Amino acid sequence: MGVETATFISQLSATNPLASDAISQGDDQIRLVKSVLQSQFTTLGAAAVTTTAGEINVLDAVTAGTAAGSKAVVLDSNAAVDAVKTAALHIGASGSETAVTATGAELNYNDITTLGTVEASKVVTATAGGVVNHADLVVQRPQMKDYSETVAAAGSKTSAFNLDLESGNVQSLTMSGGGTFNIGITNALASHSNSLTILGTNLGSVTATFYAGAHDGGGNKVYWADGDDTTNNLLTASGTDVVTFTSFDGGTNFYGFVAGKGMTNS
């Protein structure tokens, strides 16, 4: 028979050359094997290959991007792998790496549910807008500097409404219409001290009664220094007043103080 044709090892026939083939064809077969080996292994050069069969077999049945026990780790097309377990981690350019000394449990403190919302046993983060919502959790022993409070605009009021502490501890509003109605103070944090300051315009132009709780919920009336009273004889009908409310029992009872009546700068 003639000399077979092959480019790769898998194309070589283990039965060739035949016993009946001419000796010269045996020479051709040897040359063919040399050609196939050089074609199959194009980058070996003059270096000796010392890898064992067992070491090569760690590549057997490997799926790129999926780590498997006792197999080589091969990254996928995005240079990613699904899981890596390591006893030590160093990050940085070669020669200037920094060892990561945090434990897995400590790194998991970063596994937060909502960015900007404080959670127990998790790191504190801020939203893209710089907001940190403490969600009624304790901030202990802080030293405040350059402190300020947001003023929530409650708008213009002509009938019963609630002042929600979750909107802000300082709120501005305007009364008008001369009606008679209730004003509630809501969402005090239970079992804690709560306070609210109102920057009000024309607060005394209506007859209103303040309540600890929703305006229609039947909570306790706010306590004043001279007894139960209403805005139309506590405050100015035309002008700016500053009124502060404070509770020491989580909002069950509020105490009202007129911090400034008919405020002017002259």
C-alpha cells in the first residue's frame, strides 16, 4: 500500500507500515511521524517537556469559568471563574501586593440589603446622594461638628393634618382659612425622647388643637404651660412664630412651648 497521509497524531494508523510494504515505505512512515509531531506541537522548541501525564490530566474535562476539585482553573472569555477557595489573598501589582487580612466573615459585613440603610452587623454605607438612613438604630457616643437639620416644608394648611416626625424634626408651614380643626404629631419613636420645632406663619389665624398622635386618632392633647389651649390665643394671627414640642415617653404625651411669638428683626 502507499504511505498514508496525516497532519495530526489522530490521523496516523497504528497498523502501518504493513509487513508486506517495501522497506522504503517504512522510511517514509518515519518521516511522516516526524512531520506530524512537528505540526502538532509547534511551540515546544528546544525545551524539554517535563510535565507528567497526571499533571496534564488536570485539564481533562475542564469547563472554562467553572472551578472543579483537582482540576486546573481556566478563566472564561470574560476572564472570570465562578468560585475560588484560597488560604490567603493578596491584591495589587506584582511585587507590591497588599495582603488582605480580613476574614471571610468580616468581608461578609459588606453583604448589605439596601445601599444607604443601616443594618445590624453590617457596614454603614451611603446612597449615591450621600444619605445614611439609620432606620431607628442607635448612634452611640458621637461627637458632632458642623451639625445642621433639614427643614421640611409642610406647606399651607386650611384643615386638619398631621406633622410627621419622619419628615423632619424641624418643619415650616402656613395656616390660613380661619377654620377649627386638630393637628396631630405622628411617628414618634416609641420609648424615646422626640422633639419637633415648627417655624410657622399665621399660626394663630385658625382655631386648632394639637394632639399627640394622628389628628383623628383620639390621642392626648398637647400640654401647654398654662393648660390646654388652642393656636388662636397662643400664637399670632399674622406673623411668624416658633413652637417646640417634646415628648419623653415615645409620643404618648407631648409638651408644647412657644419659643418665639411674633418674631421680627426690628
